[in-house]
Amino acid sequence: MTGPVAERDADPPADAPAEAAADPIEPPAGPPPGGGKSLTIGAVCKALSQEFPDISISKIRYLEDQKLLAPRRTPGGYRLYSTNDVARLRTILRLQRDEFLPLRVIRQELAAGRSEPEVTKSAPQDGGGTPPDARPGAALRRLTFSIAQRASQYSLEDVVEDTGAEPRLVAELEDFGIIKGDPRSGTKFYDETEREIVRAVTELSRYGVAGRNLRVFKTSAERESALLQQILAPSLRSRNPDRRKEAVEALENLAAVASHLKHLLLVRDLRRIAR
């Protein structure tokens, strides 16, 4: 479609300067839902760029195409983002970056009420000390999992229902040592980490990745685990329960940092392939 109508319906191009994109020709029509000042897509991109350096106007548009965002429009066709819209976008971006969730799962999380306060929630300071989220790697930690606790247990039926995986895929993952069920009273149970491993592998299987291809991930994880264990071995073996607790917390932080580093290295190498 060409002509004046098409120009009114379009946002500024993705490669336009953020300052230009932030100033719509047409003033906002009415107050935004939830109060606060309305922002154009360029202004939103600029506001979040420090926390999310990879954000772009085209990425925000893509999330809107995927029905994850629904900013209001002026009569002239300009997108206007409310405070709630920006908070929702920040939640989506953090779930992608920190929890490596696919958009399908993020959509489910948002529908279930996952919100920005949940993602950024931190414990109050005690006597002016450093809050837990200020520890190295704490901001990168996946909220669902804990090294110290195995948490909930799920039957095979639960895992299949939650992840959409085929039972034979779960059996294949056990054969290759990717997961290991805990047999009890004739029934195998899996913890939440193993359930999410199955979910991730289910996503990969849609691209033709088979169980035998996962050995590279398993080997990499085992080597990283051995390295982190070596770093914290004296503290982890300590008979002092407080020192052991601190060591486990440090282990979680180190694991989060190592996982994020691996993700960044992967992104760097994939960018070379995509050129």
C-alpha cells in the first residue's frame, strides 16, 4: 500500500534516531490507560535500551505481531505505550533474557498473571546491609529453580501434560542420561528442573534435534559443574552449616553468571553465522 494513508499508519523506520522516533507528529489523544505519560515506540526503545541493549523498534513490533503487546493507537495510526504497556514489555524481555523462555511459554506466564513486580521483587534490606539481589549473579538467577532444593515432583503423566512432549521423548532422554526419574512405588517422578529440560528439548525437537544431539549439552554442563565445584569445594565440604549455606548461595550465583556467559558466547557466534 502506498500514498499518504500508508505513511500515517507507519511508525518511524527501525534505523531512525531514537530522538526522532520519540516525537510523533500527532499529539496523544487522551490519557493512557493506567495513568502516566504515553510513549511512542521510539521513546520506549530508548527508555529500555540501557537495560536491554539488543532491543530495537523492529523487535517491539514483532512482539506486538505475536499478540504479546497491544498498545493503543491514535486516529493517525501512531502506537502509544502506557506505563502498564512498558512494564509488560520489560517483563517479556526479562523472561526471555533471564529465564530463556520461548514466546509461547511467556504468553502463558502473562496470561497466568506473571507481572513486572514478580520479576523484580527483592527482599528488604536488613539494617542497611546489602540486599540479596545485589550479590553477583543474583539478577541472572532463574526464579523457578534452586540448587539447594528439589522442590515439586511430577509424574510422567504430569510432565507430558505440562510440556506437550511425547512419552517416547522422555524415555529417550532417560536413555541418554539427560534426565533421571526417581522411582517410587512403581512410578517415576521428575523434579521441576527435569520437567523444564523436557520442555526445552520438546522445543528443540521441532527443529529436528534428536536425543543423541543433546550429548554436547550434557558434556558441557558436566564440565561447568566440575569447574564450579572445584572453585567452591572447601566451603561446600565445611562442617559449619552457615559456611555451607553461603557456599550453596555462591554456587547458585556462579551458575547463573556461567549460564549467562555461555548464552552471550552463543549469541556472538550465531551472529557470525547469520551475517
